[in-house]
Amino acid sequence: MRRYTIDNFAQLIDHTNLQPDATRADMERLCDEAVRYHFRMVAINPVQSALCAELLAGTDVHVGAAIGFPLGQISVASKVFETRDALRAGANEIDYVVNLTEVKAGNWDYVTEEMAQVVAACREVGATSKVIFETCLLTDEEKLRLCDVASEVLPDFVKTSTGFSTGGATVEDVRLMRGRVDARVGVKAAGRIRSAQTFLSMVGAGATRVGATRSVTVIEELRALMEEAGTDYLEV
């Protein structure tokens, strides 16, 4: 087990607003909360990359753009262009959705090439890359094969979910992905993580990054647990 302070927990969190009707005021609030709570990243749609980079200038909070979001059903060339465009605008982390049609078809050469090209575009500028599986739509065999592809390509993270489909992260999926993917690849849990207890279960299963829209609630609940225990850390 490892000891986590509030700041340690906050540094695991990608503070998220991917709603299609998010306003400038929403982005300002998201970035302000990210700075105040010291979250690792804000997760936003690519069009908001420049704004969030401006709002977060001079801080260590990263800007993460969601690529091919939320369906993943655009061409490899489109994903690479969208990735590079977001990076030029100020993003320094990329979460992209795999092409689930090709996964279901068992077209692993396509899936590998797509992952390699998006990851390469991130590496060109030293940006962090994350691959979204959308586990709720996959069989365990498909999840494991995607982990094998990731073990070959080596993105920085594999990620469970967009949060926009029929389900989100589960402890079982996080544990399965952590057990299969190369140790150099982190695991991000995302989708319907709305409480401290759910957050802790994901970290306990092996998640090294967690995406959440209710990040402030999670942190405040964690703080309350520490205060109740009379300590400034929790062991997970």
C-alpha cells in the first residue's frame, strides 16, 4: 500500500468538462478549480485548447484535448490532424478514442497503425498520449488485445472510457488493463467516478490517473475522510 496526501490524490485527477454546450465561463471555472485544487490536468474538447492554455499559463496544470471524441469514428489522418492542431493551440496531453469499428472487425493492423500515428504526433512535441478503449462496448478479449497493441506502441496511458457511452470505469476493467499492459504504460480510469470511495477503488485497482467531472466533490470527500481519521494521508 502507498500513502497519499490530498495533493498526491489531486495530482492523479484530470478535471473534466467535455460538454458540448460548455461556455467560456465554464472553462474559466474549470481552470480556476484545477489551479486551486492542484489537479493534474483539465480535460476539454480541442476547440478550447487555446483558451485553457491561456487561462493556465504560468501554472503546472496541463491542458488535455479529447481527440475523435466521443465515438472515435473518424479517419487516422483526421485524428492525427486534430491531435497536431490541439497541440499547436496549447494542449500538452491528448486522449484519443480508438476506432471501435476496426476493433470489432479484428483489424488489429489498422488499430496499431492508428495508435502509432497519434502517439508519434504526441512524441514529436513531448506531449502525453492516452488511448481510450470504451470498455463498456468491448469484450474482455478485445480489451486484452488492445492492451497488447498498447504494449507494442507504448502510449503513456490506456484509458477505460469516454464517459459518454453506456458505462464508465469499473474496478474489474482497471485491474484487467493494469494486469495486461506493459508496466511502462499507465492506466487511466474515467467515466462515472463521482465519489471518494469510487475514486479510491480505482486507485486501489491500479489506476495512475483518474478522469472526473466531480473532482472537487471527490477531493472534499477525501479530505473529510482524513479529518475523520485524524491524519493527513490515506493508504491505498
